[in-house]
Amino acid sequence: MKKIINMRQMSDNQKGIIKKISATGEMGRRIREMGLVTDNEIQIQGRAPLKDPVAVKIKDYVLTLRNDEASHIMVEVETG
């Protein structure tokens, strides 16, 4: 079964497909410039000790996002 959640709710090593980016303005532009666009597969690589930022693998590279940025990215994940 598939479910749509925001990236902030994903757990370590979980994979998903980006379905929607709700950020607008400068933040939305920066997110898209990093390659986080709809229909791309991502995987959570890990989190900092205080849970912010989060490391995300997309294609062949890893980038980090703050939790406030990750909250604007909706991802389809497999459940259970």
C-alpha cells in the first residue's frame, strides 16, 4: 500500500517518490534547483543528532535539507 507523507516524517533508509512541492518563492526555487522535483526518487540517508538537518540521496548525490524545507516536500512511500 502507498501513502503520501511529508519528507520530514520519513525514517532513515526509507525510499519514496516526490509527488508535490508546496514551497513557493525563494525556498521553492532553491529546493527545485537542488534537483528535488516531482517524480524523482529519494532515500533518507540519515539525520543529525538533533534531527535537523536530514541527509537525502537523490540520483547519484547526497544533499542536506533543514526540517522546515523538508516539510514542504510531499513524498509517496510504501507502507507496511
